[in-house]
Amino acid sequence: MPRERQRYQERPSRLDGAVVWTLDVPPGPRPPARSVLPDGCMDLIWTVGRLVVAGPDTHAFEVDPRNRGSCAAIRFAPGTAPVLLGVPAHELRDHRVDLAALWSRTAVAALTERIDRAPDPAAALEDFALGRAADTGPPDPLTAAVADGLRRGRSVASTAAEVGLGARQLHRRSLAAFGYGPKTLARILRLQRALGLVRTGVPYAEAAYRAGCTDQAHLAREMRDLAGTTLGAYFAAGEAANSDTPQPSGSRTTA
């Protein structure tokens, strides 16, 4: 009898710009290690008895197969999580941190237990995020505009001019909101645009051009620098993986 397949699912959240995702892993041998690519986002991830914050990545993060258990999470849009969590994004850059290391252990224990007991942990996690957002208020509108401009492929200079920030101000606010400077965020979002196009069947060269790279070689260099692999190897690994378990860049299990 074939081994039951793991399943990844995601849906838009009621929290603006966020995505709720779940990963169901059946009993048995864990799947091989997979790399999670940078996407400019931060996630709050629940597994039974534990809440973990996945900080913004600057390079591919390899998930240990031993930690590829079933989980539910909410992936926040770039620049929104630091307000909800009360910690600058750069302090969590390239790290997975227990929420109890950032907040009161008593409060986190109560929250974790509530989600553990919920019939739908993903919905319970989303409800918590919505309540937290109501308490903390919206993210900085300027950094939200920066993320939107860079996501649309605008240059860092034109984005800075559009929001009325100088280079130093933009860099400082970007570190706090995104975990890195605007140039790094722009590269990451551009790579994600290109990968999204390739997933729809667009050839590499055309995807590179439409995403904002100078040519396919430029995209290949960015893939090596940010993802540590090639386009061919990345998509070949995805095709070889369980067809019921797509691997978008934001699906981050705990570390």
C-alpha cells in the first residue's frame, strides 16, 4: 500500500495581505529536507504545544526533516508582522524563534493551549492575529507603500521618492519593517515574481524580463545568490515532490 501523502493548503486570510496555511504530515518516515526561499514575509507557526515565529530570510532556509510535522500558520505580508509582534524585523532575520522568547511565557502558554484545543487550529490562529491587529493598529503606511511599490517592480529610488523618504530614512525604516534594506527586499520580491511566472508556464527568459531582470543570466545569478540553487534544480525538486504538497516560498515549518 502506498504511503499516505502529506498535504499543503493555503487560503487568503481575513487579515489584510496575510495568508493562512496548513501542512498535514501523516505518520511514517519524514519527507526529505526542503528549502524555503526568501519571500519578504514573516510567519507565526503553530504545532501542538508550540508557537514559533519565522523571521524574514535573506537566503534559502533548509527545513530539518525531523521538524516537518503537521502545523498551521499565518504568513504576514511584508512589513506587517513587527507591529503585531512588537519586535523589529531585523532582530529576527534568518531565525526561527519561539514566541515565548519574545512575549510572556505565561501568555504564550495560554495562547498555545487555546489553539491546541481548537477544532480548527488555523482558524484559531487567524482569530488571534485579527484580535492582535485590532489592538496594535495598522502597520506604518509608509513602509506598506514601500512594499507595494517594490512588489510592483518599481526601483528603490522611485519608491523612496514616492513615499517622501531619503535613502538613510528608507533603509532604517526598512530594517525595522522588513528585516533588511529596500534593495534586498526588491531583489527578493523580484525573484518571487519570476518564480511565480515560471510556475504558470512562462519560459525562463520571458519570466526574467517580465519580473524586471536584465536577462535570464541575471535571474540565474539571483536564484543562486538568494536560493542557493538553479531554476532547473528548484523546479525539478518540486516536480519530484509529492504532487499534493506544493511548496510555495512561504510554507515554513519550524526549525
